[in-house]
Amino acid sequence: MTEISHRPTVAIAPSETVAIAPSETVAIGASTTVAIASPDTAAPPYDADDVRQLFDRMAASYDRMNVALSLGFAARWRRQLLRLVGATGSPRRVLDLMSGRGETWTEIERRLPQAEITAVDFSAQMMAHTETRSRTRFGGRVRLRQEDALNGTAERASFDVVVSAYGLKTFDAPQLERLAAEVERVLRPGGSFAFIDVTEPAGRALRIAYLAYVRWIVPLAGILLLADPTEYRMLHRYLSAFGDGSRAVEAFQSQPGLHVEVRRYFFGCATSISGWRA
Ligand SMILES: C[S@@+](CC[C@H](N)C(=O)[O-])C[C@H]1O[C@@H](n2cnc3c(N)ncnc32)[C@H](O)[C@@H]1O
């Protein structure tokens, strides 16, 4: 059994309890000991190389951690994201930005069965998984572009739809403005876009629970499932700095050619920014 302290505790299994506190050593089982450092609240690095390397390191574990940590909400919000996309006229050319391992494609095809998907991500490791997914589950139909979404090679007005799930939080305000400008550039007039990311809820009680969750449970899950919480602790820094997502909302609203709508999900735990190009 495991060390127990007077600190707040989290039940892991019926018979095991682990104390979690800043800068403490935590014993899990008879032989495993891990240290959880204090939460780092400094602004995270928004440098493209840092972000790319972070996701390269997370690529192998991303899908199972995503499902485990979001308690199913991530998939549900992707579904809701696609409902924001206009389907009249059977739009075909769909750009999936910050595509990760292609988690959004099933929902894209459900909503837009004739979609020709182009996926953009700058992480080579994510792209390696994406390639496999495209080949094994989508008949190799998805076009893959490993490039920086802020310096995309897509032609002007070449897409009917732009979608993106959970890729906003690692951009700072100037980068978000460039991203919004890029969305305006690549969308055809009348084309629609929809982004969603996790955000800090407004209500006090839920916000406290949310902050505790991303600060402690996310890194702890990193330890239990991966034996390394480093990347997932960094995720906490991006989520904290992203707050309620207002810097992303403002960036899209600052684009004169975009009509922007904002929606909150589950009391603000996620926020979508969607609309169309004039
Ligand atoms: C949290 S994952 C989201 C993955 C997926 N869309 C999903 O629904 O789970 C964010 C992805 O954005 C990618 N990314 C972040 N910044 C990027 C940029 N500037 N250009 C291209 N991809 C980027 C990362 O490599 C990572 O794969």
C-alpha cells in the first residue's frame, strides 16, 4: 500500500490513495516513488520550435491521454464543432488545421460525406500517426501537409471549410491574429470555419475544480499512464495562460472579413469560435 499524508488525496484504486502536494515525493505501490513538482505558473513558451517538440514528445500517448483525461468530452465537443460548419451546397474542400493524429476526420466525414480533407500539422511525430490513420482508416484519401499553420502553403480562397480542434491554446495573441488572417485568406467567400478549445469556466466552483484538475490530475495521469508528467504539466501552463480564450476570440473578431460567433460548452469548459467569410 501507499504512503498517506495529511495533504489532499486522490483515490486511484479502491485500495490505494496517493497524496498530492507541491514539490513532494509520492509513493505509488511498494516500489515506485515519483516526485510531483510545484505547478509552474510562468507563461509557457510560444516559440514554434518549443511547441513542435512538445507535441513530438506527446504524439505516442496523445490519443489515449486525450480520451482518458477529457472523460469523453473531447470527442463530444469535436462532434459539436462540426455542427457549426455550414453543410448546404455539399462543401468538399475541408482544411483541418492543427490536425494532431487526425482525431477530427471521422466527424468531418459524418457531417460532410463528400469532404476532401487536407490536414495540416507541424509535428513530424503526430504526422507519422496521421499517415497511418489516413492509410488504414481513410483509404489514404486525406492529404497531409507537415507545415506551420501560420505559414501555410494553401492557395488563397482554396477551401470551403476550415476546422480545428484543440489547437488554439499554444498560440499567443499576435500568433492568433496571424492564424485568423490565414483562415480569412484560405477560405472562399461564403466558406465557413469552426475552432474549439478547452477554456477556463466562469463559475467559481467549477473554475476551482477545473484548475485543480489541470494542475494535478493531468500530470498525475501522465505519471500513472506514462511514467512522465513533464509534457502534461506543460499543457497545464498553456491551459492556464489561455484562460477563457478571450485572446483567440479577439483575434478572430479583429479580422474584418470574418463573421464570428462564440459559443461556450459545459459552463465554459470549452469555447468555439466559428462563422463564415464575407
Ligand atoms: C492538442 S493537439 C490537437 C490535435 C487534434 N486536432 C485533436 O482534435 O485532438 C494540437 C496540435 O496542433 C499542432 N500545432 C500546434 N501549433 C501548430 C502550428 N503552428 N502549425 C501546425 N500545427 C501546430 C501540434 O503539433 C498538435 O498536433
